[in-house]
Amino acid sequence: MGNIEKKKLGHLKPFSVGSVRIPNEMKSRIQNILKGYNPTKLYQDSMKLSTILRARTTLTAERRITTARGSENIGKEEVPDPAKLEIRKAGIKNVVKSLPPIPYDESQTFAYLAHRVPGVYACNYRILEEISRRFQNFNPTSFLDFGSGPGTTIWAASQLWSSIDNYLAIEPSPAMTGLSEKMLEGFPVERKQYIALKPNVRYDIAMASYAMTELSSDIQRQEIAEELWRAIKPGGFMCIVEPGTPIGFMIIRNIRKNLLELEDPALRIIAPCPHQKACSIKNPQKKWCNFGQRMERIPPQQQVKHDGNKEKSLRSWENESYSYLLVGKSIDPNDEHPYFAPDLENHWGRVTSPPIKSGGHIILEACTAKGSIERFTVTKKYGKDYYRSAIKARWGDGYDFEKLRDKMVVHKEQRKVEREERDQSRVEKRKARKEAAIKKRLDRGDPIY
């Protein structure tokens, strides 16, 4: 049965993990920490924090700055007039410029724990699980978590690798650090307020999850990304995760661009891009690279996310949108690893939007190994194996688009040859009928005109 299933999905690399549920022990610690906290205040604080976080990635530049200065300004910002449209364009183009960092006082910390932790955990787990699935011999022993917050990323890593015995949590907020101590009690965690690594200390994985958006400038993001790159061991991985919004994606794209400009021969783009070329998305305001992850809500999250809507508050699940970048550091720039080999044209593309499934055909939008965003319509005429794989494909999965492209070319050539043969057959039949008619008339002695 296993061989049959493998044959059916021979052109698909599934990376989806389904709906993610946070560990029972983690859920228990969250509920114990929030026990006794005023529900009304928790809801209000969560709504304020949500507005501040959304403002950094979805509003105009002027409104983002106003909103980030304090929750007392929420809802009071003025909508910019047409003369200020350039501010908006600059805000999108240059991502988030000169925004003050979020201080994360005690109320914001508790709000983050109730409102954001399950969604962040689900996305981090999905990305780290891809590393575990693609590199099954990779057994990390050390993990660097930049912008650790309450330890959400560390919890996700601990569920995948029991081999990790050294976590470094970098978190500038004292309130978050105090909360993290409760959430990560019993974990082998070293804590620092700022990133200042020793030259001889390296980690198997370095991750910054939903942290780059909260930095105050693009220059800071570039410096932190380069520091994290230097912090990983050869054979290790660096991962950046941000909200799946145009600005979140722009942050990811700028970091990717800056890392490639380092021209480090050991740098390998692992995911989601199947190539090392420049990003092919030119207008991220209209189209950006993001993915979705479903997760199960926990009671505190249901409590703070109802927004007056009873039906919404009772919903036990939620979809989190995210953008990410996963890079690896090759042990040997000349190695033959299937993902680490230099200048590798990996034929496995990435499905970049939910597949459109209709009667008899499936439309897949993909980032391909050629460095382009393309749409493929897969039907049974290309073969049952390609079609079955396309039926099972999900948003974010890998698919063998280059072989599909070759199959399409072959099929097109076959159709062309068949059409030419069919046309030639029709010409020959008409000629034969004409010759037969002439012969018949000659046999009867009729004149031929």
C-alpha cells in the first residue's frame, strides 16, 4: 500500500502539517499564568496590542507611527489627504521606517500571551517541521531564539528535537523575560537582553520569529540578520518569520536580498524559494508571498478574540498568515547535498497560493526553479500521476513543476504531430476520393472538365 501511495504522489512534496495544537503542558502553563487576570482588562489590552501590531504592517506610514506611540491614540488617527500619498508609498517601499519599538510592559505581555502565542506557535512549528522533514539526519543541540518573547519558538523546537540541550533566548523586555521564566521552567535556557555573541559560539538553528517587524529601522534588521547568519554553525539553519502582509513580506524579501549580496558561497536558500535568484515579485502591494497555517484556539484566546461576535468567539480554530525565509549554511560549498549543492536548479517548485480545483483540472500557482511566478493547469491528459499529485497539493507544498513543464511540452508536440498527421490524412482521403470519382467518370465515358 505504501508503494502505491508513493507512486500516486510521486510529483508532490507535502509540507503541510494540518491543524496545529499547542502541547497540553504549554496550554496548562498559559492558563495558570492568566488565572485571576481580569477578563475585561485582558480583552481590552489584547485589542490594543492587536491594533498596534497590525498598524506596523497594514496601515499608512503616518498612522503606523502615531499608533505605535501609545494605545491612547488608537482610533484617533487622521486619514492622510491626497497630498500625503507619497508618505504611504514610501512607507510600503521602505517597509517600516523609524518606528519606535514596542516596550511590552506587563499588560502588553499578558495580552500577547493570550492573543498571539497560539498562532505564532503554529507557524513556527510548521516551519521547523519542514526542516525536520527535509533533513531527517539533522539533530540540533543548540538553538538561538532572537526576540524570544514568552518562549513560543523554543516550545515549538522542543516538540521536534529532543536533542537540543542549549537554548539562547534573546529578549529585551523585562516583563517578557519574567513571563518566559514561567513558561520555560525546566528548559535548559540561557537568557540575554541583547544580541552580543562570542566569536567562538555558534548554534545549529538561529530564528527570529515576528521580531524584525518590531525593530525600529531597516538598517537594524539588516544588522540583526547578518549577526544571526554569522551565529549559525556550518550545516545549520537560519529562519526569519513575519506576518503574511505586504510589509511583512517586504521585510523578508529585503533580508533575503541583503543576505544574497553577502556573496557567501556557503549560503543556500532552502525555503520557500526553490532558487537563489532575485525575487520575481515586483509589486508586493498587489501580490506578495505568504502562507496560511490553521491552529486550534485555546480558551484564553477565544476569550480575547470574540470582538462582540458570539459565533466567532465559539470558533475553535483560526488561520494565521505568515511569510518566512529559511536559509542553510553549507558545510562544504562544493558538497553534493540535494539542497545544499551550489547553483542547484531544484526542479521542485513551491505552491504559492491555495490550489483552484475544478472539474477535471487543477490550477496551481507556483514559484519555480527558474525564478518566476507561473500558473499551471494540470489535467488528466498529462498523466494520472501528475493529476493525483495536483489533487493532493496544498498551499505551501512542493510540486515537480519542471517535470510537469517538460510533460506539457512533450504533450504539446505530440498534439502538434497528431494534428499534422490528421490533417495529412484528410488531404490524402480527399485526394483519394477525387481520384476515385475521376476514375468512375472515365469508366462511364463521361467527359472530364
